[in-house]
Amino acid sequence: MAFGLISRRQPIPFGPFLALGALLTLLWGQVLIEAYLALFSLSWGDGVNPDSSPGTPVGA
């Protein structure tokens, strides 16, 4: 395939895909989650009431 190092019948190792997914999650995890949830008009809240002081839990 790429550069002729492996043949078409040789399986691709799963580890590099896991490592790439972990790296993408570390770098852009929050952005990816928000974009995914925006597709369904959902939100990713942090559990605080925006009308209260910072760090006050919702319902307090």
C-alpha cells in the first residue's frame, strides 16, 4: 500500500488507530464533543447555573 511496505492482504495494526484517537481526544476532545452534540441540538453543560456565582451547583 503506502510506499509498498505492506501488501493489500496484510492486516493493518489496530494500535496506531488507538494512539491517533487518544491524541485527537487530548488535543480537540471538547471541541469534537460540542460539534457532535450540536448536530442534534444538544448541549454539553458543566453543571453550573449561569445566573449564580461561579462554581455554584444547579439548584443551589
